[in-house]
Amino acid sequence: MDQARHDNRSDQWRKRTGARRSRARRWASVPLRLILVTVAAAGALAAQTVVQHSASLPELNTSNWFGPKHAPIAGVASVIDGDTIEIHGQRIRFNGIDAPESAQQCDDAKGFRYQCGAKAAAALDGFLAASRPVTCVFVDWDRYGRFVGDCRRADGTSVAAWMVEHGQALDWPKYSHGAYAAQQAKAEAAKVGLWVGAFQAPWEWRAEHAGGTAPSSQPLGIVSRRLVAQSGYSCEPRRTCKQLGSCEEANWYLQNCPWGGKLDRDKDGIPCESLC
């Protein structure tokens, strides 16, 4: 009985060994090139499966992702100053231009001081209101955490180019590399906006007023409402340019009265140009 069990195990071992040797001989007879092609095909099939699976996944929503890049932002803008707006709570700084600061003053053609920063903001507000919404394409983040972008009105007009061409902002070579130099030359030749008198480049003005270099914190509309209580002006009765005594008064009516737009006949954001 023990001998028979031993013989049976030996017979099974010989069969298994023979089977392994047979498989080895068959693999040895297969060309190496065929093996490599088979492995490559299997890898390609696996990769295709992964790609198809990824394609079926929903796209990530990056509209609120504050990383190295940002999706374009579109909406009705609130004006902060002449080169900064706010859309959906996100501050946006126009790329490549620099407008006078909110507290900055310049000289007009007669040498009188005026609030050129407020005037630039008012011009921008009127320009944007004529064709909404605004769409801004991301360029970079600035040191204040603002989205720096190239913005266009709904009609496709470049906001930065318009501001420079109408003398309400300057081409900023440090960042624009001269992108708006042609518009600036046109504004200077026509003596419009800042070019009608004397002014200091905004970046130079900020350097001399280091304590006030932080960007404005409130939209133009909020600033205008504060001026209502302080100016002593009133929207009643309605007035014409001939009835006004100063550029400051004209800008107040433009920004605060429902009929103020009548003072800006050419819609360039500058009211009563005989005064301003």
C-alpha cells in the first residue's frame, strides 16, 4: 500500500515537471518581437481605458480658484478708481496702464488744480455703463492680491486702450511694454484728459506719497453717496452747463443725478468740457 502511494506521487510529480518543461519549450519557440508587440498592445489598451474614463468625469470648476491662473471674469463692474474695477466681489486691475490715484490732483489748461483721479474714475464709469457687461481675461496677480487682467466691454472695446486714448490713464511701459503707446501719443497730440494741462505720472505720485499707496477700498458709487452730504449740491432743479460754476460741480451732477448724463454730450465721461 505504501509503495503504491509513493509511486502515485512520483507519477504526479513527473507529469507536473513535464508540463512546465513543455510550456517553457513553447515560450522559447515564440519570437521575442511578437512578445514585445503583445505587451505594447496591452499597455495601449490600458491607457485608452484610463483616457476614456477621465473624459467621462465632470470638468473642474476653476472660476473661484485663486491659484497661479484664474478663469475669465464677466459681469457688471463697480468702479474703484481709473484703473481698477470690481466684479462679483473680485478686484480687477487693468493690465498695462496706470490712472491717477483717487487723491491725486493735476493742473488744467489754466493752471488750476483739479481732482484728476476722481475725473478718471468718472470717465471710466460712464464708459463702462454704455456697454455692459465687462469681461476680463486673467494676466497675473498683483501685490495687493488683485486680479490683473485685460478687460473689454460687451461691444469688444478694450477698456485700457480707451482710457489711454482719452487721456484718462497712461501707458505703463514697465508692464505694457509699449502696448498702448500709440493711444497715448494720440491723446497727447489732441490734448485731451490729463494732457490738457500738467500732471505727474501716477507711479511717480505714489512714490512721493508712500503713506497712501494702498489701493482704494470703496467703489465709486459709495464715494459719490458720501459726497452728496458734503457738497451742498442738489439734483433739483435740473441745470445746464451754462448754469454751473466749476468742473467739480459738473462732475458731481454727472455722478449723482439721473439727468447728469446730459452734461456729457459726447459720452466721454467728461461733463461740461468748457469748464473741465
